[in-house]
Amino acid sequence: MKLTASVTRDGGWFVAQCLEVDVCSQGESREEALRNLNEALELYFEDEEPRDIPEASIEYLDVAVGQ
């Protein structure tokens, strides 16, 4: 199964979040956060019934800040 992940930095940690299902993880590096997310997703789907998961769409927004 192919899923989409977003990785952001939060202080000294990297946070990886799956965009299709509500699962996230963290690590001290980008790679560790993604490995941990992969493990968390495997555990999540271990007890889940197979189902159609909608494809994630990445959109970029221009947001006016401080105006």
C-alpha cells in the first residue's frame, strides 16, 4: 500500500504524519521519523479491516500573515 507522509521539524524532533489516516510519529532525524511512521502504520493496519483509503492531495496556499 502506498501512503503519503508529511515531515516537519518541531524543535529538535522531526514529526512524520500520514496524510491518508490519522497516524504520526517522530524521530531525531527525518529518516528515523519516517521509519517510525512506517512501523506505526504497519501496527495500525494490523488490526484494521482492508478498506478503500482516499488518495491524498497536496495543495500549496499563499497566506497573508501580519498585514
